[in-house]
Amino acid sequence: MKRLRRHGQESQRDRIKQELFQFNKTVEHGFPHQPSALGYSASLQLLAIGTRSGAIKLYGAPGVEFMGLHDENAAVTQVHFLPYQAGLVTLLDDNSLHMWTLRAHKGLSELLEIGRFTLTGPPGAPPSVTRVTAVLPHSSGELLLLGTEGGHVFIVEVPGFREVEERNISLDQVASSVPDDYIGRRNLEHVEALQENPVDPDQVVIGYGRGLMIIWDLEKRCAMQHIPATQQLESVWWTDDGSYILSSHSDGSYCQWIVGREDVNEEEEKSDIPYGHFPCKAISKIVQLPTKEGPPFLLFSGGMPRASYGDRHCITVIHSKTHVALDFTSRIIDFFVIKDGPQNTGDPSALVVLVEEELVVIDLQTAGWPIIQTPYLVPLHSSAITCSHHISAIPLKLWERIVATGDLQNTHYSKKPWPITGGQNLAPDPPQRDLLLTGHEDGTVRFWDASGVCLYPMYKLSTAAVFQTDTDPNDNMNQSTEGEWPPFRKVGCFDPYSDDPRLGIQKIHLCKYSGYLTVAGTAGQILVLELNDETAEQTVEAKVVDLLQGQEGFRWKGHTRLDVREDPVLFPPGFQPFALVQCQPPAVVTALTLHSEWKLVAFGTSHGFGLYDYQQKNNVLIKCTLNPSDQLAMEGPLSRVKSIKKSLRQSFRRIRRSRVSLRKHHVNNAAKLQDANARLEAELAEMELAPVQRKIEARSSDDSFTGLVRTLYFADTFLSDSSHNTPSLWAGTNGGCVFAYMLRVPSIEHRTEEAVTAQPAKEIQLMHRAPVVGIVVLDGHGAPLPEPLEVAHDLSRSPDMHGSHHLLVISEEQFKVFTLPKVSSKMKLKLTAMDGSRVRRVGVAWFGSSRTEDYGESGLMVLTNQGDVHVVSLPTVKMQVHYNCIRREDVSGIASCVFTKHGQGFYLISPSEFERFSLSTCNLVEPHCLIEAPLQSGTSTQHRPQPSRARNARQESEDAESAARRVMEHALLNDEKVLQEIQKSLEADQTSFLGNNVKSAVA
């Protein structure tokens, strides 16, 4: 009976787990790492980016996103959409072609790979014969032209990837149509470019590396015209009216050629070098687009003077009398221009540039050509990310104030809407407003709207103005000298270079109810800020805190502290600092927390921790946790001094201890083993089998950084006795020590006059000395205590203060529950692993049921150094679920992980991308979008080639067959007469189709 009861309880618990927990990686935020290719579909209004890791990402209207990953570990070199189809082709650097389609499934579109293809040459042919260098999807949507390194052009049917050998264009065919004197002097080399005639789809221009261009007629299968350029060819552009071809070259020049003239010769070649007669870099791509009124737009990348500006990454835009060289901060991958109109047939409206570290979109119809702010693909790493902080369920008033201050920072952006609008975003509106705050190396904190699929930038806070640095506050990236040539203009926001690494933000804490924000940095600086809607000029005075408390024999070898500006600083609307704490020594701040109801900030470093009253601007508590034997804590993160000898000595000590232990236990092991096995079998028959748990080895007190403060926690709980609750501060260190201080916080009426006091109450030393990574106090019902001011805003029930409270201490090795106020051990859970797992991140979350809104549970989200995520139940401290989330080799990804209050998480998969995941069945943020196949308008199809008669007959038969099938599906299945008539109709259509094919073949 006991076993049946236990089995029933386990089944019920399993059902509850299925209702609460489900692991999903939902969406990637940010900018793709190492982009390598760019594509655009004017009919679908979709942008595609390929990366060096083989990923392909599609973006449309905000919220419309798709991602695919090639099985091959190869870089994507080219991306091409098929005209008027919901499909695209990718070329990888392993010379394989891949066909992708956007297919509807259950009302939503999904990106699927439906085919792959590799060109094969004749036996014994060198690989260069079939090495693809240029790809041209034909406007018919049926053919793919592939130019190769060997100079051949292969023609392939799509989507089936069937090579049409009889239509291939060999190098010999081309050579026979070119004058002998040209062929004799030059080898044509590889196919550099392929372009279709916009007004005659039967004609394509083939551009060879040495400069020769051939206009080839696909229907007649012969050369119509040859253009004998003399310079190395880089790119080709055929103007919209079909009358000119533009070619750009390796010497920084471009030429314009008339189409249709048979007497073109080298003497008539007229080249234009836009940036002077000194040696210039190659113009890698050139585009010319007409306007309905006025001169055309000319755009090209590269072409800068090699000696003076060879290191610049520029795209030049020339229109009428306006000439601008857009100067980007990273290498240009590709660019395209979006035109007005439903079929991309109007005037140029926006220039879209993909560079190595960001996507920049420029409004070409507004004076000054301003930048259009991107709703996605924002470079999170414009300065390197150093920390993250997530806040769920932001109150509307605070949200609106942050949005308003962010809008004041964005006045330089264009007012035009986002020009890429493909697809429909079918995702429901976010149930709440969420913020993700990222701290950066340059001392900035960026606020992101993390409520939905798009991680949208809202506001940027800079802390550098408080300190004296080498930065000139009047510097402006967009400033350019009048009359400067080339006429440079800096664009983009990627700027990875920090003027002072001490400015880097290491910890962030925002109170969403009061609007107070505290940030801490690399040089021991802690700023307290409040949100102000007006500009304010004020001086920020530093309160120095000596964490060493006068201990002698220690000398700080790290960086110096930042110097605070003595003069008043003009702060713009937004978060403005009003208090500054400076730790001495100026070590990295490793722990930070804020209690806005008590007006207190607690902070910790590798030397100790402190408590600061930011209302009275006084130090309340200073505690030194430094171990006298720990010299590494005095070196600082920027010091090059490494105690290698000490690390080796500690390693040998551990090995020696383990060997001695093995020798002691080796004696009489054989006899003891039999007795142990017998006892074990008897016990297993009566009790539930516990999971295998790794033995926790006690750490030496000589280990480095034992005094480093890992976590800080405020709680209103019972410390002195079980009848009087009191405010308290808890601190956990790297050496497994927990300090508890009882705080006396005056009432609101006397808060400004009376001082906050702190006195030591408890000190816990964990036996295994593992680092303490988290502290949580559970109320009488076993629920975690609410956040400060959460109860006052009626967003949480008051904690139960009648039952006994419990203290949960999370170390790297185990979870241990103590009773309060006696602090006696009640229960514990060792981290179940055999491979050295250790806790790296913890967070309390609420998991709602997917079946009923009335049920939910609090749980502890845990990330280990193996990249696994666990959910531990509260207050029973039992393992609920376990999933593989991050690769164990991805140390930076594990270190960057941050949990949310509703069962989600973020971690960096690259310096510029967050992966979002969820452990909850109720809280999922993922794309839900639909792409409809584009309709072909009359203007867009009048020049498109018509299919052959056999293809028409086949299509008619297929249409008739599909129509008959649809009728059959809707017919009454028991009506045999209807079924017979439909079958006869099918047979008649098939007979007609065969007859048409025979007639076509005879003709």
C-alpha cells in the first residue's frame, strides 16, 4: 500500500511538473556574430543575413524573424532570394548551394531547407572549374546562373537543382566570340559578376576578373556584345532602362558603357576615379538608380586614396550636388537600396548597409540623409557588455518616463518609419513590460525593451561625466571639417574602444517602484541615481570607504581610483547621480543590492563589504573580510602579477591530501565491501533510491579570494528571537562564510534625523567552505520574501510573520536550509553530479500552471558550470527538472547568464547576441509570424520570360488535377456518381496533357 501511495504521489507530481516546466530556446536578440553575406527581397520585403558559422537569419517587420542553420560548418558567402517566391538560395564557402523556403505550418511560417547541390565537373577536371564565384537567380524564378572560378557559367533549374547542360555557357564559347587580339593578351580568369538586363531577361552580362564583359543571349545562346575593359573587374551594374552598364575596378575607377554598340573598343574606355589620381583602393560594388525627377543616385563602396585613407570603410553617395563619403567603424559586408512603391519601382528611399558589427539604414529622402533607428539587429556590443540585470513587470509610470527620456536622446534619427516591412507579426501582445539593463566597458548602462521578440533600445545612461577622463565631452562623431576631401561623415554607433577601462560597469540594481538605480564599477565606484525629467547641474561628492579597516601589511598593487570632477556637471534628463561611494582599495565591486524603502545600498569587493545610507549620505557599516594569507586580493583585475607558485602549491597540497586519504581507506576494504553491499541491498528494499551525489571536499582556508563577497541580501526577518522581526543584512563570501547584521532603521518620521545602525548578529561558516552564491529568506509559508515596496504597491501579499522563517544558503556545492532565529541546520540538497558541477547563477522565479491560472509555485532557477539549468522546489529544496542549456565550454556564456522573475533567462552566445530561453510553460517570448507568397503585378511581369508550351501544358494539367482533388475532398464520399465523374475528368485532363506534349515534340 505504501508503494502504491508513493507511486500515485509521484505520478501526480510528474503531471504538475509538466504543467509548470518546459525548456525552450525561444529567440536570439542582438546583432549576428561575424556576418558574411546580405540578401534582400523587394517582393517579400525581407532582409537575410548569413554568418561565418553557417547561420541564416531573415528579418521583416518588427517581430518577424526566422533562423536556419546549415548542417555544414561553413561560412555563408552569398544569399539570393528567388524572384517572386518565398524562397532563397545560399552559397557556402565549401562550394555547396542550399535551397530554403518559407513554408506555412499551422497558420505560421517556418524556414526550412529543402535541397542542397554541389556542381560536379567532368572527370579529372580541376576544382576551379566548378568553384562558384557568382550567383544570379533569373527573373523567371526557374533558373539559377552560376559563374565559376574556371570562367564557365552553369545553368541550373530551381528548386530541384537540375543542371541544364545544353544551356551552359563554356569558356570556349565565350572565347570564340571575342577578338583574338584580346584573348591573346589576357586570360579571362574567373567569373566576377553576373547581371540580368532589367528590360530583356534573355540577356545577361558576364563579367570576368580581368575586365572583359560579355552580353550573352540565353535564348539564342550566343554573345551579343563584348566590352573589353582593361582593369581588374570588381562589380557590374546594369541601369534600369537597360541602356548602360557600369563597371567598377580594382584601381578605384568606374566606367559607363553603352549597351548595343558593336564597335566598343579599349580606346573609347572612359574611366572616372572619384577620389583623385593617386593610387586608390578598389571599388567593390557600384549601384546607379534613377529618380523620377532629377539626376540619378550613384552609390559605391571603397575607392578611397590608398595612402591617406586606405583604412577607412566607406560608401560614397552622390546625388545632384550632394557628395558624401559615409565612414563606418567596421568592415563593409554588402549594401542595397530600397525604393518606394509596392514593387520597389519608385525613387530610392533608404540605403541599407551591413557592416561587420552593425546594420545601418540611411534615409535618402530627408535632407541631410539621417539614420533610421533600427528596431532590431541593434549592436549590443557597441561597447563590450560587462554585466546584465533584468527587471520584470515595470510599472507604467516609470516605463513612460524612461521612454520619454530616451526619445530626447534620439532627436538626430530620421522620422521615417522602418522601411523593411515584410510578413505579419502574429505574436500576442506582451503580458507585461520588461527591462533588460546592460552595463558596458565605457561606463554606460543601456536600457532595452525586453517585453517581446525585438530587443528595442530605449535609453542610454553614461556615468563617465562624473569622473575626470581623457574623453572630451564636446567630441562628436558626426562633426566633419568644411571643405574636407573626401567629404567624410561618421555613421553607426559601434565604438568598442573605452577611454578608461576603470569606467566599466560591473553590477546594476534598479528598484522599479521608487525609480532609484545603483551601479558599481571596476574601480570600486558605486553611484546612486534617481530619475529626473529635467536637466540638472550638480556636484557629486565621493564618500570614501576604507574596507581594509586600517589593517597593516597590505599594499594595493592594482589600478588607482577614478578622480571625481570637482566642478558642477550638467546632467541631461534621465537618471542623474546624487551619491557616490568610493571603495578603498579600488577593487572591482563584486556584489551590490539596493533597498529603496530603507534608503540603503550594500556593496562588496574582494576585501569586504559596506552599507551606505544614501538619504543621509553616511556609512552605516564597514566589514573587512580579507584573509591575512590572501595576497591575490591585493593585486586587482588589471594587474599583470600572477601568483603562479601559490596556485601550483595549492594544487599539490590537494593531490597530497587525496593520496593520504586513499591510503588510509585502502586497508580492510575487501571485508568492509561485502558488509556494505549486504546492508545496501536491505535498505534499498525499504526506501526510495536517492540520486547519486558527489562527495563535497572541504576547501582549504588558504584558497585565494576567500574574503571576496559574492552575494548581499536584505531581509526583514527574525534574528534575535522568534517574536520580534527586524531589518537585516546578509553577506556571503567566497570562503563559505555568511555574515548577518541586525539593522535599526528609524521610522519615516524620524528617518532624516536619526541614523541607521547595524550590529553583528550571526556568523555561519559552511563546513565545506564552498563559495556562497545566493541567500534567500523564506517566510512562514515557505515563500521567498517580497521585494522592497512590492507589498506597498499591492503587487504582492504580505509575508507571513507568524510562522517560523527559514534561511536558504546556496553555495557552489549544495543548498542548505537553516531555521531562524536559531540558525540550526534543517535540510540540505547536494548538487547531483559526478563530473564536478558547481552552481554559477541562482534566481527565484514564479512558475504558473499552463492549465489553470489559480495555481503556481515558486522555484529556484540554478545554472551550473556545466551549462545545465535546474529548478529546485521551495521550501522543500528538491530537484524538480534538469535541462542542458549552455555548452560547458562556453565559459563567457555561463558567466553572462541572467534569470528573470518569471522563469526565463538570457545569456550571451557571442559578444553581440543574447540567447533567450524559458523554463516556464506560461512565459514564452518567441516569433509567431506569417509570410505570404508575393503577387506578381503587371508592371513586374511584362518583361519576365514566359514558360515554354510544354511547361504551360504541364502546368495546366497540374492545375486541373489539383482543382479536381479539391473538389473530391469536399464531395460526399458516399456518392459514387460524383466520384466517377471526377475520375473521368482527371483521366481526360491527363490525356489532353499527353497529346499536347506529343504535338510540341513533333513541332
